[in-house]
Amino acid sequence: MESLLAQLARKERDRLRVARVDVEEDAETASRFRVRKVPTLVLVKGKRTIARFEGRAKAADIEELVEPHLPSEKTDLKRTS
């Protein structure tokens, strides 16, 4: 799933921000987002979880889940390191 998300992040870089969490090294964040299986994709808007997907997925499945939640126009996402 990681490579699929990296591709999607490049494609939608003006509308989407992707973050990866190592659940073993950051158990607190994994718990906050209720990660029970790996891999897990959690879509967050503001501070609210708006969608999630657990398990392996194809690119089309991820795009189908993510697309309805993307802003219709390009936005200026603040990048953080």
C-alpha cells in the first residue's frame, strides 16, 4: 500500500497530504487512529476521521476511497516536515 499511496500523493500533491506512521515506534498515534491491522489507511479532515481502509488494496480501490474526499480545486496545503 505504501508505494500506491506515494504514487497518489505525487499525482494529487496539491490536494492531498500523505503521512506514514510506524505503529511499532509510534504506538500512541496508532492508538489514537485505532489502527488494529497493518496496513491501515485513515483519511483525516481537520481532526476528524472521515474514512478508513484496512488490509491490502489495489490502486483503484484506494483512489475510489480517497477521491470523493479531495477538494474539487487545487488547494495550498501547508507542508510540514
